[in-house]
Amino acid sequence: SVTCVRVPVYRAHSVAISAEFDRPVSVERAREVLAKAQGIELVDEPQSNRYPMPLNVAEKDNCQVGRVRVDCAFENGLSFWVSGDQLLKGAALNAVQIAELL
């Protein structure tokens, strides 16, 4: 499930994502996979107050993912927070990247 809350912030969207997997996925493994994913920047250091924030992704091509944690609402569930520039990744850049794949 995904929650998207639209609030008046400068040029970015953020979503809270809860994902359920067929088999258990550890938080550490999820972080490893996300850190290697194209178009993703893993920013997941809550102890240092480093996590995705709309202000930090404005005018950047990559989306930031963080706050990766177990989601107790689902068996084999994980939750994470994503922020991305809605004009780039949310529209123009995304259209170009899709066209390049086609």
C-alpha cells in the first residue's frame, strides 16, 4: 500500500510505502538492494537525522529512500519513505527515461 500526502512543499513529492513480500526480507538486505538501484539514493541514518526530505531532492534526478523498517501490518512486510522531485522524476525526466527504454 502507498500513502501520498500532498502538502505545500517546494517542488517534491513524498510517499510512505508499505510492501509485502512472498518471503522474509531483512531490513539490511532491503537497504543493500535499494543502495544499488538505479535512480535511488539511500538516505537512511535516522540516528543522525538523515532521511529523505522534500527539500533535499528538489532539482535532483534521483529519488531518496529511507526510514526502511519492518512493517508489522503485513507478514514479510517492510515500510519506507521516498521523496523525489515531481518535475523531474515525477514528470519530465520520467517520460524521457521511459521513452529511452522503448
